[in-house]
Amino acid sequence: MTAQEYDVVVVGAGTGGCYAAATAAREGLDVCIVERKDESEAGHIACGDALKGADAFPEAIPKSKLEPAITNPEVDHGRFEIPQEDTVLEIPVPGELAVIDRWEYGKRIIEGATDAGVQIDYDTVVADVTQTDEGRVTGVRGKKRGDVVEYDADVVIDGAGSLSILQDTADLSGATFDTNVSFSQFSSAYREIVEVPEPVEWNDALVFKPTERAAGYLWYFPRTETEINAGLGFQMNEEPMKLVRDLQRDLRTRPEFSGATVKDKLGAALPTRRPYDSAVAPGFMAVGDAAAHVNPTTGGGIAGAAYAGKYAAEQAVKAITDEDVSEAALWEYNQRVMDHFGGRYAGLDVYNILSTAVDVDDLMGLLAALPGEKLAEALYSGTTSVGLGLKLKTAVKSFGYWGQIWNFYETKSLADELIDEYERYPSSPGGFTEWQSRRDEIMDRIYETTGAEPKY
């Protein structure tokens, strides 16, 4: 067995991996992506297919490369169906929004990485991480069509997705890298691509519908007027749901799906938790789902993964140029993630925590009473302000839910305080433990206020 040598090895050809690889390659580094799927299947990933903010994605893969995968650029709002309240809540979505063909998108970003000069090794299943005696990650080892292969690198970037095997096999005990991770902080999801005989009337909206438990929801995202991404997910800290059965049961109740045909089926796990406190270790960084870079309330993870890939690669370039790939040398990557979206996602996770302690009917009643534009702010920015006039209108509309509303606003105040604490994320590993202590004190008050079981 001979090892292949690269400046950077990226595991996984998803969004984070491809943007990381393309960014590093365009800066002149020798980069390889190791991908477990074969070339024909690479890029085929279960996803809701909603893409937000592509107009401002990193330049390493030009937007023109992605445009053929955009199948419905007309969506501009969310449609929240609340059967318990016989209500449909229209929620505006700020910024550019589109629905895509995720497999075509996956092929396009792989092509973008290849165009940037990245070597891609398909059919390669990584089974182990190589490290020095001091704990620095130096590469990965796996199998390609039955043969053992090894890749040496100055920096390894983990883009292998939720509950990545790299983090199970690497010894990260001497680093700040977040190991406070369990399956209960993730969601299990299943989706089908369904062709319906007639155009749906909601082809300009992302449709959401709660399940019988607050920990899950159904979605219907129109790729086109007649091709719908229909899916269902639930948080894995709750009693398991029968995803296929429950999705098909709901499909049967919707007249627009009468006579529909299924074109594709796929399942996945995704993070519904805050981003990793630290996603760096000596010679090692994690991006995208592998570091929980996902909006925990909507499941949207493409934009976060793209920027995480960019930031990780730029830090890798600097560290390799300086011949220092220590944890401290890679630390700025953590800071950039937290400053851009990590703190906001941590604030949104508070509402996920609240949902586990609220009766589903009470939660749906509360949502039906809230102004749609303010709910949109909460979902996408992690915080919202509600003036006295709106509070009074909401109070009148929501008679019977005042206790829940008071709990919601107390929780919102704590979420705002948590976001403020993330703005004080430390500039070096030296301040990390103290920052975690302050953050955890806020989390203790969140659990006390919501009545939820501790998540971390």
C-alpha cells in the first residue's frame, strides 16, 4: 500500500466539501476529495431542495454553474398549514429563494470543484483517520473497490455528513473539537420526489405541516408546478415515527396528489442542534452537516455548508503557508462561522428545545396567533421584536394561549441573550472554556424556563 499525498484532503463531495476543495484548489493547493459513492451516484443526497441566498454564495464555484439546477425560482414564502386550528399561515421568506433539483445541483458543484483543479476519488469508503502520537491528524485510510488506500495531507476537512465516522475514529480528546454530540440531537428524515398530474395551486410556496407530535413536520416543496419534493422528519430524541407510512398517509389525504407517481426515494439524518462549539483540531476541520452547520428550525443547510467550506479552506491555506496547522492556527475558522451564522443558529436551537416541552396543540395554537412576518423573523434571524400594538392584537387573537405566549417571550429573551454571548466567541482556544461556562449558564436558564430536558 502506498499513500497519496496532498496539501488538503476533503472527505465527502457534498456542499461543504466541494466548496472547501474548490476554494483551496483555486489558491494553488493540491486537493483531493474522497467520495464513497461512485461517479454516477455522487451528488445524490436526500434534501428538501430549497436553496436560499444562492446569489451571494462563495465565488469558488460560480453561480452560473448552479443555475441549471434551479427548477423553481418563483417561490417567495412559506405556507404553514395548521389543521388543529383550521388555519393556513403565510410566512414571507426574506432574500433570494428557489427550489432546486438536488441531484443536478450535486453534480454541478462536483463539476465546479473539478473545474477548480480538484482530484476526486470515487468509490472510496473512509474507515480510519491517521494521526501523530501528539494527536495531529495527518490523513485518512479507507478502501476503494476492496483495496486499502491511504491519503496523507497537511489538513483533513471532514465533509462526511451527520454523525461522521471520521469523528468516531479520530482521537480528539486533546482538542477543543466538540465531542458533545449524540444521535438525539439529530433528525431522521425521508423524502420522495412525486410527479402530480395537474399543477399545484401553491407552486410559489414552501408548504409545511406539523405532524401529530411537535417534534416533527411534513413538507411539500414544488420543484416545478407538477414535481414536488414531499418529505417528513422527526427529532430523534422523541419516539420514532414510521416515516414512509406517515408521509404516504398524508399524501392520500391531499386531492392534488391523486394519481401521482413517485420518481425517487431517499432518507437521511440531519442536525437539529446548535453548531459545534469548535470544529477544529490539529490538522483537522469539519464543515456542513459534519459540524451541524444547519438552521435547526428549518433544516436548511446548503448556504451554511457553502460558507463553512470557504472559511475552512481559506484558513487551511493560511495555516499550510505558515507551516503551522495547530488548533490555534486553524481557530479563526471557528470565529468566522460563529460570526456569520453560528450564533444565529444557536439562538434558533432554543425554539427547538422549547418545542420538545410544549403540547403540539398548544404550540400550533400559539403559532396561529403570531403575526406571520414576526414568525419569519424568528425563523430566519433567530430573534424578532414585537411592539406593544402587535402584542395587544396577538393577545386578543390568542385568548386561551396566554400562558404559552408568556413562556414564548421569556424564551425569546433568553435566545437573544444567547446570541449576544455568541458574539463574544473567543479569539483563541485560551478563552474557550470560560466562554462555554458563560454560555452553559444561559442554557441552564433556558431549560428551567421551558421545562425541557437538557439537550447537551
